[in-house]
Amino acid sequence: MKILELQDLLIGYKKPILQEVNASVNQGDICVILGRNGSGKSTLIKTILKSIPKIKGNIKINNVEIESFNFELLSQIISVVYSQNILENEVNVYNLVALGRYPYKKWYEKLNKKDSLLIEKAIDYCGISSILNLNANELSDGNRQKVFIARAIVQNTPILILDEPLSYLDVENQFVIMKIFEELSKNENKTILFTSHEWDQSLTIANKMWYINENQLTSGMVEDVAIEKNIINAFSNEHFEFNFYLNKFVPILKQKSVKSVCVICSDGKDEQIYWLTRALRKNNILLDENSEIQIITKEKHYVLKENSSDVSFKNIEDLINYLKINE
């Protein structure tokens, strides 16, 4: 069931940034919005939230034009987490999370049992029970982001929109937040729409993608859009390329590779393979499954096979030095 739909949408300020946008998300979808800086991701979010007027077209929620919703009603349908959350006044974490119930309360009304249960549930989701009495302004970036996501969860809306929720976070906190998205989608049937520059991580959880390029938006299943728009090449340039062994973008080697090798996992661990392939590439040694030089990973050592001879190494450093000397 389509919960949010864009029809022939034209958005921008003095001149259009995106035109003829036709896209939708279903209830329970996790949809990532990808595009280069300045492509219109944040402008699109602001337009959906009615922060800036659309130029043309329709934005519908449950098949109702968004213009029909006042801001009070819209805040009961969509909750928002921005990339930079600035607090002018001191407030502890619990009270900040509790503000998620504000759209449903008169100024004089107190929290009731239902509100308290929603707050406790959001605190549990985001794993912030140990910091409830702390000043929100004094939190780390990762904890602060989790607190604002908890506030959005407390708002209890069917749609959550987040602008760059993974920015400024270390890898551990990025995965914590992505796990929260997965649980909200699976357990609560929430629709998650978020922008990101961390696209390789984002695509591991998103089932739908809105990809923006050259003033156009393409919508669909992540893998279909990725193939149709060749996004790996689209995000590559003369400095970076996607490495399929490492599953991430890496700097392009400027020096000529000294040789190529084939890495074979025998009884080594995945972590061991990762660090080995990383070291090989850093030292201008190409990975080629057809190479006559084979490196076999063992539990506590490495075996290099070349010209019917085997050489064993206790660590990666000795292996790399041998390859360089015998290039």
C-alpha cells in the first residue's frame, strides 16, 4: 500500500532543481535518497514537509493531497530528524525524548500512561536508558543522534524522515542506527525515508531507493535502480573507485601495480581475508582470480604458491615484503 506518493512533482527555489518526479514508498519500506551534494535531496525533504512550497505536481499521503494537512496534523503523520540538531536551552535526555508527544498535547496537559509507555519503548529501542539524566547538549554525536531518533519514535507517526542520520558518526553508531531502522520497519511497520552519503552502508538495509542525478529522480528496488543507473560508476571519479573485494570505495592507485595475486581462503577467517586484501591493494598488488600466484590463508599463517613451490609466512608484513622483493 502506497503511504507516500509524488506525482509529476517540480521542486526548487527560483529555478527547478528536480522535475517530473514520480515516486512512492509503501508502508514499512526503508527508502534511501541518494545523490551528490547539491542534487536536491534536502530540498525534496523540505518540500515533502511543506517547509518550502512545491512549484508543481502532487504530494500525497494515503492518497490525500498534503496541502489538506495543517502542520499539527502533519506532525502526527511524519516525524523528522535533521542532520544537525542544535539545542538552545539545557534539557535532559528524558525530557527531550518526551517532547515527541508534544503534537498530541495541549500546553497544560501532562504525560499520561500511554505517553510514558511510548517513551519507555523508544528508550529501549535506542538503548539510551543509561543517559536519561544527562544534559542533551553534552552528549557525543552518536548518543545525541540516538536521542533525537528516540524522540521521533515517541511521536509515533507512520512515516519517519531523516536527513543524513549517519553523518558525523563512527562505524559502530552508524550500524546501531541502521539496526533501529530495521526494527522499526519490521516490528512497527514504520516507513523510513532518509538521505545519506554513506551509501554502501545505507544500501545494506534499504529495500527501496530514490536516486537523484541530473535533475531527475529514479525510484525503485535498490538493486534495480543501482543497475539501471550504474550508480557505482556514477559515484566513482578519477580519485576513487569501488572495490568489490572490500565492498567499499577506495582511492585509485596512482602507481603501477607490482604484480597480481589470487587470494584463496582455506581455514582463515573473514577478518583475516579483509586485512590481507586491504594490505595487498595498499601496496599496489592487484587481486586477480586468474593469477598464477596464489595466496592461501591459514588460521595462523599464509602460504604463497608460485611455480609449483610453496612459501609460508607468519604475518602479512613478511608476505608483502617477499612479493615486493620478488616482483
